[in-house]
Amino acid sequence: MKESAHRRQMLKYQVMKLLTQGALLLSLAALITVIVFILVRGLPYVNLQLLFGEYSSKNPTIKPALIGTLYLVLISIVIAAPLGIGSAIFLTEYTNNKRRLIHIIRIAVETLAGIPSIVYGIFGYLVFVIALGFKYSLIGGGITLAVMILPVIVRSTEESLLAVPRSLREGSLALGSSKVRTIFSVVLPCAASGIVTSLILAIGRVISESAVLILTIGMVVNKMPKDFASPGTSLALDVYYFGSHGYPEQAAATGVVLLVLVVSINIMATIIGKIYGKGELADG
Amino acid sequence: MDKKFNITVRNCDLYYSEFHALKNINIEIEEHEVTAMIGPSGCGKSTFIKSLNRMNDLIEDCRISGEIKIGDQNIYDKNTDINLLRKNVGMVFQKPNPFPMSVYDNVAFAPRTFGTKKKNELDKIVERSLKQAGLWGEVRDRLYTNAMGLSGGQQQRLCIARALAADPQILLMDEPTSALDPISTGKIEDLMSMLKADYTIVIVTHNMQQATRISDKTAFFLLGEIIEYNKTDELFANPQDKRTENYITGRFG
């Protein structure tokens, strides 16, 4: 009787282990297939001509997209980083957690982070392209992206700030430091790695984004953008354009570039988090 | 500059929202003495010393009434410069809380706050403060390494040095040795007896032996009141109040 109960337990254990193992293997296989497939199809077509050559309809290149993406990253981070970090500082350092209003703001920020990006896209289209008369422009797209990544930056910066022990703030204030000095000399340096990591991940999101840009920057794949106000394209948009306009090789090659870029950005974020995060906040 | 830095507390009441944490406190703390605050947990002794440098201001719904004077200045006056007050009334916390920066930057933190920028002046302050805290010999070769790498006892002496670097007159210590081993505790106790020549020291302690070893006067707190305040040897040898006697003899119910 006891013997069979034990055997049943063992069987359950084995079956469960096998099932979860299978799930993991399938997940990994799916991921690896995507990466390998894109690499195999795209890598042979990644070359200097594609990256930096002049665009022609016979030999399309992604030079305009590289520049466009750079513009978009610059515009969105320059706007979203100070606003996001500033909001997070206000929420953690200047308000009482228990206040109703702050609670509502937090929920709102989290909700904003969950809005589908195409909705931000239509917002950007209606506001910048139509209402403000920017037409299709990198600046309109960049600002829309800034709005999109703001909640992400606010949330993660807030978490980094909350992880700084209260005892350090008290230590600083007890030495006669003002609140401002406490924030700049103690709290922000302690939270720096977390904040930088969150900015890098936000850059990753900007680079991967396509839905917002389809509606805001015009997807002009064949011309170099002249300035912030020009229409343009981005790497992600080029993948879409090439894929839907009969350039499958270039689409795959651009996919490879995008993949490498985003993966390296994520690795960079992890490394920065590790290097600076080590030991500096040993105290809980 | 012949200002006095004795602490005079008159009819002081403190509330955390509805909770009456300090009840009609009256006490006179002398200069250049070590005054110990003893009493069971939650009796208000930490709250009391935190009201001496207005750290209680950070707690929402904390109200205080009555008068707390340092020398002849009421520190709860409207025009009190709180930052200057906290510079003059240094504080060492229960858990060592060095900043995650170099030993040097920790000690130079307060002088920099108050405008000392010159490297050679800072060097002098850092060396003097670390010597006062009995830590110089141990860290002179690692001034520029991260303070988080020091041991707990070293960290706490670093926090003392950091407070001393602000050039305070009064040093508040909130159970400064409760997180430390006996050897580190001994070092910090020795330190206090030396420091009282230059500073007025108020210490909260749970350890009655510690109070008898280091303090000149002792106040016994119970449920937000000062039950008894006297010279330490007299208070321990001959307590006037039954409750004091029960507490110091360990017969506290």
C-alpha cells in the first residue's frame, strides 16, 4: 500500500519534470529557430554597401534608416530621460507613499506602459502630423516615442530610487545636507546603475519600435533625412518596407542588424547593472 | 564665540499622529558630559534624541510642543536653520550607514556641504576626524577605497568620524553599538570618554552596563516619560523611584 503510493508520487514527479522540460526545450527551440533563421537568411546580405551605400531602387541600403534611428533615439531620450527621472524623483522623494493621489498616479503610469504602441502611433499622427502641421517628421515620431517610453523610465527609475536605503538619506540629512544635496550626492549616485540600465532598455525599445513610426515619420526609405524636421525611416521600418516591397534579402539582412543591435544593447544594460550594482548597496 | 551648548528641555510633548510619544519632558543636559538614555523599547528615548536635531521633522504627522533650547536658542523657533542645527548636532545611528563612496568622501561629505572645497583643508579635516574616531591607523592606506568594504565596527567609527568632520558641538548616538561585536563596542566606548572633552554626548543604550561604564548622567524613560534623571552612579546605586529600581535590577514586568 505504502509502496504503491510512493511509486505514484515518483511517477507524478517524473511526468511533471518531463512536461516542464519539454516546455522549456520547445521555448528554446522556437527562440533559436527565429534567430538562426534570420541569421541564415540575412547574414549573407549584410555588407558595407547595404549598411553605408547610397540608396537606389536596385540596391536599397539602410543608411537612411541608421541615421533616422539615431535621430529618433536622440530625440526621444533627450526628452524622456529628464522628464522621466524628474517625475520619479518627485514621486519617491517629495511625496508620501500613502497619499491617494500618488497611488492613482502610479496606477496611471503603469497603465500607460501597457498601452499598445499603435495607439501612441495614432496619437502622434493626429497631433504632430495633422494638428500641428509637422507633416511626417522624425521630430514628431521622436516625441511620440518619448511619450511611449516615459512610463517605462518613470517606473524603473522609481524602483531604483526606492531601493536606496532610507538610512542613507537620513545619514545625509543628519549631517546638515539639504534635501537637494541629499538627492544629488547620495540618492542619485546610489541609483545610477539602475537608472542607466533603464535608459538603455528604453533605447532598445525605441530601436525596436515600428508601429508608432509607420504613422508618424513617413517611412521614406530612399532619402537621407536632412534634419529633425525631415521625414525619414528607421531600421524596424526598413524591415517592414523591404519585406513588403519585394526585397526579402535586404529585409532579412536589416533584421540581422536590428537583432544584433538590440541584443547588444540588452547585454550592455545587464553588464552595467552588474558592475555598478555590486556591493554598493549591501545594506538593506 | 563663547556660546554655550547645554540642552534645556521644558514641557516638551511629542505626538505621532494620535500617539503621545513624549510626555511633558523636562531635562537639562550639561556640556562636556556623556548623558545616557535608558529604558525599555518603545519608551521614547530614540524619539527624544531625534527631536534634538529635528530628525523627527521627517516623520509625517509628528507634532511637538514645549521648548528645546541649545544654549539660549530654541531649536523649534520658526527661523531656525535646520541644516545648520544638524551640522552642530551630529548623529550616529544604530546601524552603521556609510555612504557607498570612498572613505575620504564619506568624511569630507559635511565639510563639502558647508563650503570647504580646498583639497588641503579637506585633507586636514579628514585626517583629524578619522584620528578622533580612532580609525586613522586602519584606513590611512585605503582612504580612496569604497567604505562599504570596511567591517561593521570600522563602518560605525567612520560614521562617527563623518559626524565629527561637520565640527558639531553635540553628538547624538542612537544605540551606536547594538549592531557591533564586543571588541568594536569597547573601542567606541573608549572613544566616547575621550570625545566628551570636546563634545556634549547624548547616547541611547539598551545596555545598562554600558550606561554605567560611559555616562556621567542617566535618564530613565518609561512610556514616554522621564521617570528619573540623576548622576549615573547615584541612579544605579540608589534609585529613587520603584520603577527605576525594577528596571535596572531586571525585575521589570
